[in-house]
Amino acid sequence: MDFIQRIFLMTVLFGFSAPLLAENVEAQVDWNRRVAMGFGISGHVKLVKLKVGSRVAMNGQLVTLDSSLLEIAHSRSVNAVQIRETEVDEYRAMMEREQTLFDEGSLSAVSLDQTALELSRRELALSNAKLELKQTGYMLELALLRAPFDAWIVDSDFTVGQYVYHESEDPPVITLAERGRYLARAVVDAQTLSAIENAKELKIIVGDSVYVTVGARLGIEPVSGSSGNSRYSVAFEFTSDDLIRPGTACSISVF
């Protein structure tokens, strides 16, 4: 075999074997998003919908305060808006009739102006009533905690009958973690970081399961305490419908 043939054969063999080479980086699973939620108003807990460890869909109810007084105020606001709307409609109809009479010369300008003034007052009262309705509706929403995304309930301080004082130094909260998305976190040296940046494919291996990464967060500054041998924080996002607990060992396969 001549020199050119040997070079060609080596190139072909390398081309087939290169994609099989991979570097595994040890990592740990973490939540993609984790939030603690509390109330913006005070009151007694009326309902705790789910327990710790439960799944909850986006906008699902979590905890509800007793909103009896707020519901009464909201109903009054609804009635007030309906009354003001009726008054405005009546005065607008009156204004049209009197405008016609004025155009015909059967009504004085003073009377027309007086009706226009009363109509303006009714319209202002309607605007204020709508603002009051909006405020009472907003207060009702504050009495209910909803999940901001599909989540697992990680922890909860709420119990039925408990009084919540939202301005206390340590108010009760419910803690949620995003369901379906996780992070594989690791700290790597500069050489491994470079390999990750240039990788064609990244996979997360958790036990017997393999996941394809859907996002990456690569540190651009060394982590604290690594001045002698600079190391960088990396995190890779992947999806799974299963519950994978934070701290679970995993590996990042870099191709």
C-alpha cells in the first residue's frame, strides 16, 4: 500500500470513529425554575387545594383566602356600574332630544348646557364606578394564589383556618418548581468548557435515561475560589415528564 493510500485509509477510519468519541462531565440535576409565592393581602386561609409533592397545571388554584367581604364589595361595584350605565344612557337620550329642540329653536342654550353638564357628571360617575369595580376584582384575585407555570409543589406553609398577615417579617409562602424542565449543573475547567462550546451534540444521562439538551447557560467568569485553576459554571436544560429530584447525579455527554 503506497503512502497516498495509507493517508486516505487513515482519514476514512478517523471520519467513522470521530463521532463515537465523547467526554462525560459529572453533574447534578437541579430545578429549572423555583419560586416562593405569598399573598398580597391579609386574611384567613379558606382552602388549600393541593399537598406537597402534587402536580399543578399553569393557572391552577393553590391556596385561597376567605373572600366573603371582598365578594360583597365586588357585587356592590357591579351594581353601581349597572346603575351608572343606565343613568348615562338616559341622559344621552335626553341630550339628543334637547339638541333637536335647541336646533328647532324650542329650547334655550342655558337648558341645553345644563343637560350637557349633568351628562358629564353621570359619565364621570360611571368612570369612577368602573375603576371601583376593577379594584374590587383585583382584590379578589389577590385572595387566590395560582401556579405561574406547570409545577411541582415543593413546600407549603399554609393550613386551612390559618390567619395570614402579609406584612409580617416572615409571611407564609408556597414553594413551586417548574415541572417538565430541569437543569444539569456542573463546574468545569477551561479546556472542558471549550470542548462544550464547540460540541456538535450534548446529551444528559440520568441513570438509564438519556435526554437531549434544549438550552445551555455557560459561565463567562470563573467561580469563586478557583483563581489558581479557573473553573466555570455550566448548566444544560433538558425536558422530562418524570419527577427527577434535585441533587440526583447525572453526566453530560459531550460529542
